[in-house]
Amino acid sequence: MKQIESHSVPKLVNPIRLQEYGVGIFQAALTKSALKKALKKQYITVDGVVATSATFIHGGECICISISEEASKKKKLIFPLNILFEDEYLAAIHKPAGILVSGNSFKTIANALNQNLKRSNLPESAVPQPVHRLDFATTGILLVGKTSSSIRALNKLFENKEVVKTYYAVTIGNMKNLGNITSEIDGKESHTNYTVFETVPSERFGRLNLVQLEPLTGRRHQLRKHLSSIGNPILGDKDYGIENLILNGKGLYLHAYSLKFTHPFTKEEIYLKDDFTERFKKIFSKMT
């Protein structure tokens, strides 16, 4: 038995490579890498002709994917998510701590999106896909595309640094009220602005600070590495913390608080927030 899915391409302004256009459209090959594998194995046709990685889509075509059920069969992940915003093009969800955004694991945010979000009614409706990442231990707001064109457009916004991201962290030790941290991470320049909003005394840690963070670049573990580099690691950070000041069992106190951007389709100015978790509020009086 084979699982066959088909998709009718609406009118397009410009031609686009199939391996870019098809991301998120087919349940059997959701990601770009899965789509490339399906193309390589000749599982995809365009108007009845076997497609390749060189195939371009111009508009009006019928794309079909045919994969044996054994190869495509997946268990269904049951994992309720808190939806912060949703329209026909995109959504924003709260990512809890202790779950990967995507990857080879069964339990990921990407695998849970389909059951939590409404299917888009637009012609380019796709399986919802996260368009950026948050670390396994980080909580907060995560943006998701619901159509193939939205997934591409949102990825472009992040690439062009047109999304303003604000995080909050709890840090250890004495800090200046505000500053900029610049360093090289994985051979690339990285920049973070920070502002200290509140400081409270702590018997074990000396001082704990509520710090607002604005990453101007998006390197892996950037905020954690930057704060550790100035001697103010994030509370609960086992990788970049100070050995005798590691907080075990409480998780990482890093929260993706807000996203600000221009909606790529409605052109509205979008400002989305994800309120602080209770563990932040227990430390700082101004948050209660």
C-alpha cells in the first residue's frame, strides 16, 4: 500500500525551486531535508513527471508524493500546547521547558503542532512548522508558519533581522545596569544588549538579577554564553554556569518573552508576548 498526497499550486508571482516551495506541504515529507530525500528517491512528480532537486514550480502545477505506508507511518504525539496567537498564515505558541523544538526525537514541538493548530484554509496550507529555535531548557514564545509561503516569508524575516526578539533571564552576581556584549561564537560575530530591571539579595548566590536581553544576532547558545562571559551566568545553566553555583532540578531561568515584526501578508505591526512563568514571579516582587 502507498500513501499518496497531492497539492495544486496556486498562481505564483515568481518561479521557485520545488525543494523550497514544498516545505511543510506534505505530511510524508514535512521538512526541507525530508523533501530532498523524497526527491532523491523519485517519490515526487509534477504534472506526472518525476521531479528532481532542479525542478522549478511556476504556478498551476499538480504536485504528487507517493511513499509506501511502511516508510511514512508515524506515531501520533499527544502534547497540548498553549496558543498565544493564530491566524490563517501563522501562529505563536508557548514553548515549555524540557522539550526540543524539532529534530529526530519523537517528542518535539514540531510533532505536536498539527494537533494543536487549526488547518489554514488558504491554497498553500501546509503542515505547521516552527520558523526559529529555542533551546531545550528555554521557555517562551515560538513562531510557527501555517502555509508554505508563510514559512518561507517568516524564515526570511529572521534571516534579514527584521524580527525584534526580547528575552528575560535571571542572572547571578553584581551587574552594571545596562550594557552590550560582543564576542565571536563559532567563528561569527555576536551581539547582545542587556538591561537590569530588578536585583534582589540571595543567601546562596549573593545577588539575583532580572535582566532584559535583546540579541542582535542569533548564534547557538548566544545569550547563555554572553552572560557567562561577563561573570553573570544564567541561574540553572549547567553548561555555562559557575561550578559551585549550579542550581539543580529547577531548570534554566531563560524566557523568550516577546516578538515584534511586520506581518508578511497583512502588513500589520505584530507584537506578541508570552507572560513570565511562575518561577520568575517567585523571585522578583515587581512581577507579582
